[in-house]
Amino acid sequence: MSAPSTTPRPVAANSVWPRLEPLLPQVTKPIQYVGGELGAVVKDWDTATVRWALMYPDAYEVGLPNQGVQILYEVLNELPDVLAERTYAVWPDLEKLMRAHGVPQFTVDAHRSVRDFDVFGVSFSTELGYTNLLTAIDLAGIPLLAADRTDADPVVVAGGHAAFNPEPIADFVDAAVLGDGEEAVLEITAIVRDWKAEGCPGGRDELLLRLARTESVYVPRFYDVDYLPDGRIQRVVPNRPDVPFRVHKRTTMDLDAWPYPKKPLVPLAETVHERYAVEIFRGCTRGCRFCQAGMITRPVRERSITTVGQMVQQGLEFSGFHEVGLLSLSSADHSEIGDMCSGLAQQYEGTNVSLSLPSTRVDAFNIDLAQELSRNGRRTGLTFAPEGGSERIRKVINKMVSEEDLIRTVVTAYTNGWRQVKLYFMCGLPTETDEDVLQIARMAHEVIKAGREATGSRDIRCTVSIGGFVPKPHTPFQWAAMERPEVIDGRLKLLKQAINADRSLGRAIGFRYHDGEPSLIEGLLSRGDRRVGAVIRKVWENGGRFDGWSEHFSYQRWVDAAAEALPAFGVDLDWYTTRERDELEVLPWDHLDSGLDKDWLWQDWQDAMSEYEQDDCRWTPCFDCGVCPAMDTEIQIGPTGRKLLPLTPVNGLKLPTGAQQ
């Protein structure tokens, strides 16, 4: 470990805009680098004590709508002595020009160099953003390896769902936060503030130690990993006495106390989502065995119907958006979703404000919801996710949606005016056979036939979308072997043929899929340990950027990098991906506590192999997953008994710009 440097932090940050602006006419979509959006905040550098640069490691069009970054941006900027700005991944055309002209990674708010900030916080929702992290660190002029950084460099902190196993990027980040960020960023800010006020005693090492002592910030440099001769991990242990053996996730319990975003960012350039999004509850207890988000965000915490109403009113008035997205992992599971949707639909009737439930379970969608969501005549897209084509495989993954439920739900949508629905499935699930996948075609055919019969119209369509299964940490499938890409691709080919076997029905069914190759690499990164960092670095050095984008992803580049980097450790790509783990193997994330009991996860894995279904513990006795006692929390559900949202009557409501019909 290198000795702490006494290099002083920068006292002021100059804008790089004069150097950046001449480059923008030479790149695609230059507007994404300009900043100045409605909702953006630019604060005085010199009056701030602690300064954050926040990043979603993807292009502006994907990163700007990210709810997590927007919330933290607003929470931090509400503090008078704290400054937070945003940065996104730059496209390769601008990266090339920035390197040629010496322009560093910059924030879009005031175009300051990321290296000048105290904390560089990066939120990962997918592991395929790791190469973009390396690009941003390098462009910022920050040493790639955390061990080489000095006091002059910001502390690089990872967050988001992928941070529940940060080991593949342990060489490149200084710290990682598990779980909810609202209170975590305030705690980190207070620690940095105090350390700076004391004159930065002990340098960078002391600051990181103070973060680690919270037991909710993971600092990889304070942990050593020992390996067995066969490549498995023997143990992960602290390398100093004042560091905890386990790091715990953060859980924000009272969502009503955190009604963010209050002032959503309104993009200047086109983005993947342009709506006011409000998270109506956090967590999920449905128990889908593949779903990391559902497992790591337990317990369920509902936002009250009154708070949701106030947030929607204020958010629409501020932003002028015409769509309200009621977000959660399964929005229709909110205990007052019916009253919520009817109240909002009534409030905005006569305007062109529409409601959407981006995540809707088949068995939770009903005719009342359908009517409320379409009351204003605008119907947003409907996506349902049976996940598995056969009843058998749905038992394995604990996604118990019957075919009858699906047909009834989709017919409800069609008869309420929708003409297009999307059905999402996965391929490569544990124990999956060709027949399980071919059942997807039969199900899609039945959907079209039922829709035509119910509506008397042939103008009925559905899109079948297939994603590759990736085993994730802290789920019952964390021990599972992945299927090889060629097997996945073979099943997808058979499925396409089966869909088109009946030309009359096949013409009404769209088919979108991701092949097996990106999923295998995501599997390498999701369950990798620190040795995988060498692979990530080689891929990045060989031009890897935007690996979540099919046009930029190169499977061969990853295979070659793994073949070059991993043999030195006695392992290979298959060892991380297509190998099933046994019960006693030490997993790379075992020292990172999501609240879930490992023995419970293992039993649920055994139940999956036995095709045994597990009920939802919101409505049944506790199954001892470990979250509630481990986190000192409890499930929070309604109902509140409130039926009407406390909003201004429509005739006194200030509608969003352009909302009047």
C-alpha cells in the first residue's frame, strides 16, 4: 500500500468549456454535453465544503433519466455547503478528441474536471458499464488503480445494484456502498466534511478508514483475499484490526421522508425515458429466484398514497412532462394501487397527462387498472413478464403465472383499447430444456388468437422479447451454472421457427432477443472476484467501451482478454460462468451482507431444483430469509385508509405546460 500523499486538494475548479466547446461541432449529438437542463443546479465552487461528481456510466440518453442519480443529486445539493454535479460516459468520437486536445472528463453542469471533486460517485445498474468507468477515471486524469491515488484525487465510490459484488472492480474503486443511497451519501459527506475541517489528518488512508468504520461502506484495500490451489476463495479477511469483518447494506425505511426527485431533470436531448417517475414502493417479496433486485432491496417499504399524490402534482408542475411513471419492481402490488391510479386518473382527466406502470405482474393487472391507465385516451406501452414459457420452468424460478392468467390479462388490455403488448421471457434458466423455450411460441399464438376473438379485430399484436439469464449474487441462483451461448442461440433459432410456423399468427408477433454472448460476459462480471479486474482492464485497453450496447460490444475481445489474463491464476472463463458452485464454496461477496441468510438462499436453490413454489411473505408467515432481523427492519405495507389524494381541485390546478388538450 502506498504511503498517503500530502498533495493539496484543488482550491478552485476552472471550467473546461472553452476547450470543450470547439470540439462539439465535430461529434454526434453535441447537445448531450452542454448541460443547462431544467432542474440542473450550478453552485458556487468556493462556498462548498464537500463536492461530489455523480456518474451513471452510460451515455446521456440512458444516464440522465436514472432515478438513483437524480435523487442523490437533489439530496446533496439541498445542503448549503455541498455541491453535486453530474457526468456521463462520452461517446468514442468525443473521447478521441478529448484525448487529442487534453480535455478531461467533465461535469455537464459547470463543465468542471471530475478530478477536482472530493468524491466521484458512480452508480451501476449493470456490470457491463465497468469499461466506461475505466474510461471516465482515465480521462479525468485519476490513476486507474486505487492504490496509486494520492490526496489530490477524489475518492471513487461505487453504488447501485452491481455494487453488491464490487470485487471485479476492487482494483479501480476506493469504496462501495451497498443498498439505499439517500442516507449513505449524507453520512459520507459528513465524514469528508469533518476530515477536511481537521486538516485532512492521515491523508487518504485515514479518510478511507473512517468510511470503513461505519460498517456500511466497503473499502476493498482493507481486505485480503486468499485462494485455494484449485482457484476457489479460501477466505476474505480484514488486513487491519479496526475494520469490520462484514459490511452491511443501507436501508432507507421511511420513503415518505425522502420525496425525491422534487425537481426532476428535463433533458435537452432525447432520452430513453421522458416522464415524471415516482417510486411508489421499494423492495419485493415475490421471491423470483433469478431477481437480484427483488432479493437485495428487501423489505418492502411503501410510499403513502398521499405522498405519491403530492410528488406527482409538484413534479408535473415543475417539469411539464406528460407522462407519470409509477415505479417499483412490481407496481401493481402496492396495497393501494387501485385508489392511487383512480385518484390520479381523475385528477388529470381532460389533460393529456397519462399514467404508466412500467412493471406490472400478469396476476396483478385487472380491468379497473386498465380503465384508469387509459382514461385520458393515451395508452402507454404494456409489458408483462411471464419469464418462463412452461409451467415447469416457472415453478423453478418461482414466477407462478398461469397461462390462464396471462391470456385473461392480455385480453383485458386488448378489450380496453391496447393493440400492442410486450411479453418478456428469459432463456438459459437452470434446468431449462428446448421444450420449455418452445412453449413461448405456443403461448404467444394463444395470446393472439384470444385477442382476435375478444375484440373481433385482426389488428392485434404482441412482441416476444427474450433476455439471457445471468446468475446474480445474493440470489438463490448464485450457485447456478450458466448455459453456453451456442445452446442459447440454438434455442432462440428454434423458437423463431416455431413462432413463424403458423404464418397467420406469426405475422402478428414481433420477436426481439439478445443472443447468449453478452449474457455470458455479464455472468463473468456479476459473479467474478478480484482476478476478473485484470480481464476488465485488458478489454478496456483493447478498446472496450459501451459494452451494454450491441453495436459496441465485442464478445471476442472479452474471450481473448480472459484467455490472456486468467490462466496466470489457474482459472478461465468457463470456471466463472458455466461451472456450478457447491454449498460450502466461499463466494466473492460473502463478506458483504445484503441481509439475506446464505443458508436460506441455499435452501431456496434446492427448492428450485425440486420445482417447489415459495409464497410471498407479505401475505403469509415469515420464511426466515434473514432480512427483517438482520436489518432491524420490518415489512411496511398499507393501506392507509386514504382514498382521495390531497391535491388541488382541477379547476385550480396549474397544469404542465402544453398539458391542456
